[in-house]
Amino acid sequence: MSAPWSPPPPLTVTDVTVRFAGLTALDRVSFTVDPGSVHAVIGPNGAGKSTCFNVLSGVYRASGGSVRFGAGELTGLAPHAVASLGIARTFQNLALSPHTTVAESLLLGRHRLMRSGFLAAGLRLPAAAREDRLHRERVREIAEFVGLEGDLGAPTGSLPYGKQKLVELARALCMEPRLLLLDEPVAGMTADERQRTAAVIAGVRDGLGISIVLVEHDMGVVMRLADAVTVLDFGRRIGGGTPAQVQNDPAVVRAYLGEEDPAA
């Protein structure tokens, strides 16, 4: 599948702080996502991963710090404004209508790219019909890329869970993003589904050049996919580097396994 979008700029997160009613959920967190790379954000439960994701996508507003996508400042933008800059996300829990077909679900991802108004589309004016045909062709290309070409006519809710997660990933790709935020993309999947989805994500990076920020608990998937890793614990960045560096970082090991009992 060819990529019609331009190469992504770096995503630069600098000293981002988030407070809720006196509780500090993120405390001066900084990291950079290099163009065309997979950058994983990991940490134990309650580490601040979801808060970080919600800041990047505009759901939460940071109390301090900065998030920049190239020259564009994301801090304080609403989710639709963040999306308009070429940033798409998936969700930990499925956010799909079970009764719409896969094709209809993917077309929703094209919405921000559509130029014809509802009236023109409803009247099937030539320009609107031509645009609709082009969007449907693009949907078929993306469905084929993720392995859903045989399911376009099926109701989304009739598919196995792993395929439904792929529909959500494909819908995000239909936005033609330059940066993709994946919130636990393999959570709840079987081993085969995890392997298949990880291969699709690798293809997005390698074949399309899209930058990816990945929040995932499955360390096997993280270590296989990530070019770089940021580790959070209690809202603070406690480590970072390549997967191998992070795996051997004593601070990271302590965060996941707890301090070793000297009496043991």
C-alpha cells in the first residue's frame, strides 16, 4: 500500500506535568519520538501511561510543559485539532459500532479528509460521487494492508475480537496519519492474534514510514517492535533507551518486580 502522506516530523515531549486536584499524574516527563520509529511507553499499573497518551491526543490538558509535533505546538489543542495535524489514535477498549460494516467503519476514518458536503453527497453530484469512489478505493487498499479485505461487508461486531482490534487500527490508518498512537493494541488477544497484529504494526512503520507511540503491557511485543522505550513509574520517567538497555536497567527491574527482600 503506497503512502500519500509526507514523512512525519519528530514528536517532542518536554517537561510535561499533569495534576488532578493536587495529585501529580505526570511529573516533568520528557521524551522524543524520532520520525518513522516505534516508541513504546511502558510502566506498571498507575505509572501514568494513559495520562500521557491522553495529553498527546488532546483529551487532557497538561498543567505544564510542552508537546510539539515538528513546529506545531499540541499543548492545549482539542482532540479534533490534534487529529487535523495528522495524529490518530486507537483505544484500549474497542470504540466501534458493532452493527456497521467494516467498510462503513473505515469510511468514518476518512471523514476529516472529505471535501463534499452532506447535500452534495446526498444528491450524488458528480464531484461528490467521484470523491466517494476514491475514498472507498483507499479503504479497500488499507483493508488489504491489514488483512481485512475479505471482511469489508461484514458487521464489525460479528468479527473475532482480534479482527475488531485490527478494524480500529485500520480506521486510524484511514485518517492518513503521520503519527499513530496505539493504546494496548494487542490486549486481550490470543497468541496468534498478537503475532498477526504485531506484524501489521511493523508493516506500518517499515512500509508506510509512520511514527508510532505504543502503550503496551505485553513486553514480548514491546521488545520485538520498539526502536526506543520510555519507562514511567508513579508519573515520572525512570528510564529510557533501546529495548535491550531498558530490559537491563536496575531501576526498571525494581519498578516492575519490587525491591528485593534482603532477608529472603
